[in-house]
Amino acid sequence: MTMSPRTRKAALTAHVISSVGWLGAVFAFLALAVVGSTSQDDQLVRAALLVMRPITWFVLVPLAFASLLTGLVSALGTTWGLFQHYWVLFKLLLNLIATVVLLVYTQTVDFVADTAAEGTLSGENLRALAGSPQLHAALALLVLLVSTVLAVYKPRGLTSYGRRKQDEQRRRAKRVTSTQ
């Protein structure tokens, strides 16, 4: 089922907003991780590590799910389809993997925040804790940037299902033309 142009634009707008928001939140998370691993101010390191938890649970996780959901709606409701083009499938796969990794990684974020909240570790040990968030945020940023490039450039390549659908549409169009 294809959406009306107005609905399609609304779905695309929601997808772009949630995806760009997710990308921006990962940038913010990475900035906190960098501050947490490089600052010599122990209180600033502790604060950066503590702020990672609410950003993860209240920004990153909801935006990841919103991006996934709005992407599915857009793919299923437009002529691009979900299974017709390799770039759409690859974006879906990247989004699913990134969301699952994020959900698993929330345990590490919670551990880091709990450890920072205890106040028993020195600044040096706290800075060491920020290494994992820094690496994960950098990798997440890479995945989201690849997904963005795919969305903009839309590389060619139909799946076998997409080729069949395209052939069916051509046959239908040819029949309509020949009957007129």
C-alpha cells in the first residue's frame, strides 16, 4: 500500500528528524566520553560519566526506536519498498544492529554511571572507565554516518524480489498500453 504524498512526507519528516536526532545524540554522548577520558578535573569526569545514563535512556534509546519505526513505515508505504532495494535492506540491517548493540550497551552505561556515583574511584580510574563509551560512540557514529550516506546516495541494485516486482509492473504497463 502506497501512502498519499502528504502522509509520505510526514513519515519521511519523522524519519529524518529521529535519525538526525539520534546522530546528534551520539555526537553529544561521544563528547561526554571524550571529556570523561581526558579532563583532569575529577568532578567533571564524574559528572560526564553520570550524564551518560540519562542521555542513553531518555534520548538515544527512544530515538533509535523512533528511527527504526519511522524507517519501516516509510519503506513499507512508498515505492522504494522494504525488500526491493539493497540499500534499503542494508539501512534496515544497520539500524537493527545499532539498536540491539545500544540496548545491550545500556548495561555498561549503567555500570559506568553507578561506579561514578559511588565516588570510591579516583579520577584516573574514572577516566579509564570512559574509554569504552568513547569507542562505542565512535563506532555508532560511523554506522549512523554510513546509513546517512546510503539514504542520500541510494546506490543502485535491486534484490531478486525487486527485479520481479519491476518486471511485473512493466508487463502490466505494457498490457495497459497495448489495450488502448
